[in-house]
Amino acid sequence: MKQKTTGKTNIWKWLFLLLLSAVLGLGLVLFNRMTTFREDTSQIAIPKEAETKIGTFTTTRNQLNDTVATYLEDYQSKDFSYKLYASNQLVLFEGEYLILGQKIPLYIYFQPSKLADGSVLLTVSEVSAGTLGLPSAEILTYLKKNYKLPNFITVDVNKSAIHIHTTKITNDLGIYVKANTIDLYNDQIIFDIYRKK
């Protein structure tokens, strides 16, 4: 027996197949979206820096002078003592030296500037013994030989400058500073604080 076809299509059958294909398609799309990574992390390279900036501090000339004076106490001796302090325009090194048993005051005036690596460069602007002007090369050589300076300070006689390597200042925490702004006139001295990894 052959079934008679009337030419009518069963609409429910087609609606069911359409609904089934929509559910399967939606399921495949959702599965694909959930299993695909949002970011391609294989291309990301995490930089391994040797230092991490942990902060910034701002100080004034007076606060800086007090800090430097306290730090330099360990470098003073009976024979050679000196002071280093900032005025509103220059940094002044004030010491004494002996000639024929007489103490002669020594003044070295520096113009401070920050370098790209965060170090501080003190360029000699004037050297005097009392009020008598002296050549900077000879006095810097004398200073280098006779005064006990911290190991992070280098005296460059040829360039008439003193280089303060702030990144080489050591402590137990591995923290050091880099000069950000040195503006003596406006009393604004800013250092960035870093920690070695």
C-alpha cells in the first residue's frame, strides 16, 4: 500500500528541524567562544627590569643639608673635616687645609645638575682659599688625595667636576635614588626612589 501524498508539507516537522539546527548552531558558537583565549599571551614578553621605582620624595635645601651633614659625619677626621651644603644658587664645599701650621679655609663652589642616569654632577664654578682664587684642577687633586670621600663619589680633575653616583649608594634594603629635579633657587629637590631586584 502506498501512502498518498496530498502535497501539503508538514509545517511542524520543518519548524522542529529549524529549531533543532538553531539550538545546535548556538551551542557550537557558545562552545567555540568559551574555549577560545581572549588574549594571545604567547606574544607578550614581560620585561625583566633590574630596578623598580617605588616612590618619589621631595626635599628642601635645609632638609638636604641636614641629611648630607649627618651622612658625612662618618667621613670626618681630626686632620680633615669639611662641610657640604646647598645655598639658593650653588652647592658649597667648605674645608680647611694646613700650610706651615696655619689653617687655611678652602671654598669650592659647584653648579649642580642631574644627569640622564639620575646621578648628580657638581661642576666647579669657583675655588678659593679665603678670598684668593685658586686653580680648580690642583685643588680637586688635593681634595681627592687628602679628604676621605664616600665610594659613590668620583672626582674628575680634567672636567673640574665631582660626580655623585646616587645609584651606587648602598644600604641593606637595596634602595637607591635618582635625581629627578634639582632647582635650588625655587627650593625644590626631587628624587625618585628605586629598589634593585
